Amino acid sequence: MELQVYQFDLALRQPFSISRHTYNSIQSLIVELIYDHVSGFGEATTNPYYGKTIEKLLESITLASDLLADYRFQSPGDLWDYLNPHLKTNYFALSAIDCAAHDLYGKLRGQSFGYQYGIDYSKYPFTSYTLGIGTPEEIRHKINQFPWPVYKIKLGSDNDQEIIQKIRKYTKSILRIDANGAWTLEKALGLIEKLSDIQVEFLEQPLHSDHWEEMKELQKVSSIPLIADESCVWESDVGQCHQYFDGINIKLSKCGGLTPALRMIQQAKNLGMKVMIGCMTESTVGISAAAQLLPLVDYADLDGPLLLRENVATGIKYKNGCLKLKRRNGLGFNFKYEKFETDPNEI
């Protein structure tokens, strides 16, 4: 097998803020996995919270390239098992390769991902549109600028209470709140009923990822579902999160790709937990992979391309909260080679 990588910056339409930082663009990689003259593609973005830089991504992908030089491709699952011992410290890179493997596998077999896994796409949840941290007026402006049936509001600043008090004046859409672990237990306890009063659908990661006992105290009194994000990274986290949260947010980059994500969904369902499929700030390449799982989950937050000034792939469309997939072989998108004036970096 051969691996190639394309490096680029994803420029955002406007600055985006969460509790930890603000950014205007994000560095990303597209991995091309080539076997028998057929290519599959996957994406890995950088992420400061998880310590994933371009340098670390390239280091892991270079290692994978060496390991795959004489590899005979059979299935994405076999490939994931083969690479996991070597890339278990960088699941962002493993996710990109795993998604590329699923894209490649479908193209080699002339089948879509959904067909291979027997997924019915006749019904699946709307995806939310994320509004970064801002003043109440900034949030009102963004809502007026981009009407959408489901919003995810990022909180974690000094004006959280004011935003909660005013947000229902701005929209009747479904609201979800994400604090990215920025709240203390005291703050969460003081706001939880207010969130219930404005009919927030769920609260995502209110406390720091390892504040387990405080999460248990919050769960005891919470009148709305609590969803784990930073607390649920790998497959092994699902069982522990079951004791403290009502659901989990699965992101392919965190867990290592589609292969483990499918197992996490089943594990969470067996435990009676809600499941959301989420994303980093990704192009249509990464979002197309996650979108394959939409009919299997309860909630979706796959708005990455909506936040971008320019994309590097085509294949999905958004309309009134619905993400529409094209039923093509593999993961269903087309990568835009023409976006790159030079040859891809060969590794």
C-alpha cells in the first residue's frame, strides 16, 4: 500500500471561540491510501487540547507508511488492528487512515459504506449548527444571519448566565449547550434548572473531563441529559461514562476512526445511553466519514463545512438542518486535487 498526504489550512468564515481558545483557521491533513491503483481518503486536523500538531500527525503517518509498504489490504478492520499497536498514542492519525481505508474498501468493492453495513438512510437526526462563545448580541446576530433548526451554543465565559436568560428571545430552535469542561460544579448546579426552563435538549461536558465525582453529584440533580465529550475519548471510556453521563459524543478523530466508532455505538446502546456523532473543525472529507453513522445515532453535530470559508471536497449538502449524503462507492465524496498547486508530500 502507498500513503500520500496533503497539508493545508482550513480558513473559517469568522473567528470561532470555545472555552479554551479562539481560532481563525485550523491546520489539517488529507491522507490518501492507495492500493491496486485505487485511492481512498481520510482527514486528520490538528487539535491543541489533545496535543495533536502537524508535526506529530506527519510523524505518525510516516510510521504508518513504512508499516504499510508491503501490506496486503484485506479489510479496514484488519488494517486498524494491524496499525493500532503502533499508532495508539495518535488516534487522530489512525482515524484518518482508517477512514481512508473504508473509502478505499468501498471503491474496490463497488459499494457504499451504508450498503456494506446494511444501514438504512431513510431517517436520521438533524445536525446542529455551532455558535462559538460570544456576547449575547453577537449570538443574536449569528442566529439572525444563519437560521437553523438546531443550535449548539458554546459557553464557558463570564456572561453564560446572561446568554441563558436571553437566548430564547432570539430563537425557538432546539438548543444544546456545550461548556467544554469549563464549569465548576457550583456553576453547573446554579445553571442547570435555568437550562431546563428554556428547554435545552442536553448539556454537553459541563465539568472537566476527569472530575468524575463532581459529575456524579451533577447527574443526581440534573433535569436534562448530560453528554460526555472530553470524558469519552476511546472505546474503554464508554463503560465509565455510563456511570456519570446519559450519553456520549463520539468523534472519529478521538476514538481512531469508523472501525472503533461502530463498536462504541453498539456498546453505548447496550448500556441504554444516548449517542451523538460529532466532529472537529473538518472539511467534507472528514464529515463524510462521520455522516455514514447518522442513522445509528440519536444526535448529530456535523457542521464542520458550514464553518469554513473554502472546502477541499464535495459530496454532501446541508438544507434546513439536514445533511444530505450522496450514495457513491466508498464514503461518497470527491477530493479536489486541483486545490493543491504542487504535488502531494510523498512519505
